[in-house]
Amino acid sequence: MTFRKANNLSGWLIFLIALATYVLTREARGSLWDTGEFIASAKGLQLPHPPGAPMFVLLGRFFIILFGDDPLTAGSAVNFMSALASAATILFLFWSITHFGRKLFVGAGEDLSTGQTLTTMAAGALGALAYTFSDSFWFSAVEGEVYALSSFFTALVFWAMLKWEQADERAGIDPALRLQADRWIVFLFFMMGLSIGVHLLNLLTIPAIVMIYYYRRYQATTKGAIYAFLIGCAITGLVQVGVIQYSMKAAGQFDIFFVNTLGLPFFSGFAFYFIALTLLVIIALRFTEKNIKPAVLTGWSVAFLFLLLTPFVIVPGDGVKFVGLLLVAAAAAAMGYFIKPSALKILKLSLWCYVFMMLGYC
């Protein structure tokens, strides 16, 4: 039996064990704390406590309908969703463990011996089942809370990054195949955008994702690894503030200006903001190493960062914040100076990730 077949069969077997465990032990209705609120919100498509969990509510409503759309079974339906999501978390955990286990024995494209395959499967089963029956995870897996679904997205995102690593390793130096491998990164950022509608826990995978990318695409050094980790932390903060908070705040500020000052219809400023962002992304995706100049890249960076961080620069009622404007201008100038034409591929990949994260988030 090939490693791939053994890995798939073993993973699904572990999934069934976890699913049976969680389904048979799930809460019959609602348990203590927030579960009653989340179940009621899913039943009526209402808003739970801030910051809200729209993706959880929509999926919870879907499972409630599957269970007959009955108030008496709503709790059981949402609890079943948590059990299913938790079992899928165990599945991706198993595949993540076997991915690392395989790398201990062979490289990309090489076959494992029967003994190596059995050892890798045993390691995956041991780690996945240990987590399956751990107290904290089992507790969240059987009730209608956001943590089970958030764990699923976290496991999925990290596994997708490992799939990228595997695909990139097989691609070698072929630029076309490496570009295809990058689709896994775009996919995982779309999943991350969806996960924002469940819980922000998923953002903690970003530093790990950056580290995997660094060790795969660059010659690793201690200094480079530290820089990569700091960049990962900075991206996490940028997503937390620039994407999740400031994108909606900025769109709101544009809408207030367009409606109150220019006398235009509601949502005109909102539409202008996202159309402007879209145009800037399209312009950047058309950059090539031959036609790009530092001045052009700096101008683009100023416009993009200003739109992205508008609430950091302009405060309603107080006008323009000089310090905020200075920081944004300095960051844009640094981008224009340090991003060389050879780094355009990373810029374009980052923009694709931003676009799909916004699609998932919105």
C-alpha cells in the first residue's frame, strides 16, 4: 500500500473514531455559559455578543434546518455541528503530523518503506487520538460554542500551508509549478477570512505560516528566521487592525463624507472605497519587473496604505492626525524603497491573499 493511500485511509478512520466519540457524548440541548446564546442566535439568525460570529450563526442555522427546524432540536443540531467540526479538526491534525513524520524519513517524491509508513501512521494516530480525548478539546467538541468551529478552521489553514510546502517541494525550480503551489496560500487566506466570522483565534497561525514560507523559499539563517517571525507578527497585527477593523471603519468614513458633505446617496462612499481598493490591486497586479519604477511603487504604496489605514490618519471631528499621516507616509516610502522589482511576486501573492481574505471576511 502506498503512503498516500495509507495516509488517507488512516486519517478517515481517525476522523470516524473522533466523530463517533463526540456525537455520542454531545450535549442533548444547551449547556452553561454562552452556548444558549449562540444556539438561540443561530435559530433566529440573530447577533450574539460582540464582535459577533456571523459564519457560526449561518452554519448553525443550516444544521438546525437539517434537524427539522424545530426549537426542541436546535441545541442538538448546533452541538452536532461542533462535533463534526471537531472531528474534522482531528482529521487535519492527523494529516499534519504524518506530513512532518514523512519528512523525517524521505524527501519529496521518494517512497517510504513499509516500516516507515507504519511508524508514521502510528505517530499520527497517537497524536491525533491524544488530542481527541484531551479534556479541554473534548469539552468544546460537544457543545454549541464557537471554539470547535474555530479549531476546525485553524487546523485546516495550517494543513493547507503544509500542502503548499509539499507542492512547492515537488515543483523544484519550475516557476509555473511554484506559481500553482502558491494557490494553496491564497486558499488558506480565504479560509482565514471566513474564520474571522467565527473567532479570531485563526489569526495566530499567521506567524507559523510565514515561518514555513521562509524556511521553504529562502536560505535559512538565525537572523533571517528572527526577521521572518517579526514579519509574521506584524502581518497578524495588520490583519487584526487594518483588515478587520479599519477596512469597515474607513468605508464608513468615506460614506459619511459622501452623504453628509457631497450630498450623494447612502452607500456611495462605501462603494467608492472598495472600488478604489480594487483598482489599486488591479494596478499592482499589472506591475512587471520591466515597467516598475521606485517612484511609481512609492505612489501606489501611499494610495494603498492611506485607503487601508484611513481611520489611523483621519479622525471624525478632529481632522487629519499629523503623526498618523507621517507614519503612513514613512511606511509607504519604505515600501517603495525596499520592494525591489525581483520582489514583485511576493507583493502580488500578498495582494491575492488580501483580496481573498477580504472576500471571506465580507
